Amino acid sequence: MHISKFQQLILEKYGQRDRERGTSATFMWFIEEVGELATALASDDEGNKAEEFADVFAWLCTLANISNVDMEKACTKYMGNNAEGYKPK
């Protein structure tokens, strides 16, 4: 599945409710999911890790939707040999 297809799925399923909730409250939900991912990463439960990665990505797409950001287009900055934002050690 392409990122844009997943982002569109999230928009169609939750878009109205997400916009009503607003950016600040949605960001708090996102941060809660990041915390759950941190806990999952410290465990040996591979299924839970996968679930939490999916939750974080879904909430990130939600934030992108209510902020009018196309995630697939935004991620193109990492394509090619001269990825923007890459900081070599």
C-alpha cells in the first residue's frame, strides 16, 4: 500500500471527527501512542511492537490530514542520494 492510499483511508474513516478534535488534542493522542510504542520497544512482544508502530503511523497521518500535508509527497525528501535532513556522523 502506498502512503497516500493509507492516508486517504484514515481521512475517509476518521477525517470529520479528527478535524472536530483539532490539532492540539490530536497531537496529544499521537504522543500517547508514541509512549506506548516506547514501552513496546522495550519488550520482546513483536506483535505489540507492530501494533504500536501502526498506531503511531495512523495518528501521524491524522495529524498530516488535519494540517493539509501530503505525507507521500513530504517523504520524497528522503529519496535519491542527497536526502534532505540527513546528517552524517
